Amino acid sequence: MVILDIKMADYNGLDLLKDIRNHFYDLPVILATAYDSFKEDMKSIAADFYVVKSFDLTELKKKIAMVLETRLPVNNSARQGLPGLSR
């Protein structure tokens, strides 16, 4: 899983997202943005979820849990080791 910011010092996050999708299409990506209006553009971007900075950790944990729910089996040991995410 990748948690990626759109604005980075040396690289554009959307360009990096395109590179990730070209090479690792199934890798889950959560995109971080400072723009709440980004919701409208999400449909055309290949991120699985996004969070608006400054998000709280509860929101980020929910997004991570949603990715794990769709990508990992319920009994997967990767999920069981994460606080607040195991069932």
C-alpha cells in the first residue's frame, strides 16, 4: 500500500500515481491532498481512496481498513497485526 501526497518537493504525486499504476496496477494507493474540492476529480484518478490534509489518524486508519477489506482476506495475518483493524 502507498500513501501518496499530490504535492511533493521533487515530483508530482499524480505523475507518480500514473507510474505506480503502469508498473504495479494492483498496488493500493491512498492519495493525500490539501484540496477538499478534489472529491469531484477522484473519479478520473486511479487512486483507491483519498484523504484531505490535515486529516486525523482516525480517518486515515478508516481508509487503510477499507483498502485492507477489499484487498486482503479476513483472516490475513497482515491485517491481524494492525491495531484497530483486526476482526
